[in-house]
Amino acid sequence: MPIATLPPDTRLLLIDDHQIYLDGLTLTLNTLCKGIELDHARNASEAEQQVRQHTYDLILLDLHLPDSNGLIVLEKLRAIDPLTPVAILTGSNNPSDMDAALRLGAAGFISKTADGPMLISAALRLLFGEQVVMANEHQPLDRQTNAREQGITPRQLEILDLLAEGLPNKVICQRLSLSEDTVKTHLKAVFAALGCHNRTECVNTARRQGLISS
């Protein structure tokens, strides 16, 4: 029985070069949803052609395609149609991939391990303009490893946690017994690592990437 009814004439584009996965995903979406039309593209060239010919409500894009990197495809599709949300649906759980995709404007980053109901929930949220990030539950991102890969030190993780509490620099200095100049230096480094320009953006980005403990 369908668990969700999408708006009439909702049209999705699924971009993946694995026919078995495409068939399975199509069956899942058709079984669980009413009011949905699905198109397929198996490579970057087909995807660009489809987006130029049709208007989509949502595009689900794999990162690994035979003729191009998915991040490059993401940029091209957003240039063709900047209004349609493009979400990455991939087996990759690399935080660098996720960070790069979100920086390039991906509406979401969803693991292929997501089951049918989770995928439908994600699609509905994406269609309503939300950003959705679902990491691979079987390969959870380790906070320390994630931070290390992005050049963020354990001390900077501590500062991020306090930043998330809304504490000013002076209080962070007191909590960690650091000088204000040292805290500012650490914050500058974190901003650069995450590609952020202010405290709010930094906290939101760090929380989305699992760098904040709570």
C-alpha cells in the first residue's frame, strides 16, 4: 500500500549507472508513492539531456558515473536548472564527498542504505525545500576521524562544542583556559576548514557534518 501521496504530476529524475539499483529504486518509489513519474539517466550525458528537455521536481544523483564525476554533474545540472533540487543518493560515506556536494548546492546527501520509507520521507522533505542529510547507518561517521580529515584538531572540536552553546569568546577562553588570541586563531582555522564566514554558519555546517557532539 502507498505510504505517501505526492503532488499530482510530480516528476523525478534518477541518475545511476547500475540498472539493478535503478530498477529496485523505481519499484520502491512506485510501490510506496502515488502521483509520481520517474525518468532514468545512466550517465552524465543522458542526465544533461533529460534536464534540458524536461522540468523535474527532484533529481537524485549518484556520485560515481561512467563518464563523469557526480560533483561535476551536480554543478552542470544546477547551471541548467537552478530551481530544481538535486540530492546525492550514493554509497559513499566519505565526509569530504558530503561536504563538497553540500558546498556545491546539493539539496541533500542520502545513503543508498536508506530503506523505502526513509527514502520517501527524504524525498518529501526535499520537495518541500528542506535540506536532508542521511549518513550510512552501517558506517557511521566517527567525529574525530571526520575532523582529522578536514584538518580540525581536538582542541578546535572543543571550541566548536562551546560555540554551539552560543558562548562568546571570553567565556570559551575561561572554559578552556586559553587566551582570547588563541581562541580567535582556532576559530579562524575552523572557519577556513569548513568554508564558513560567521559563527552561525560555522555551527550549522559543523552540526550537519557530525562535528558537534550534541
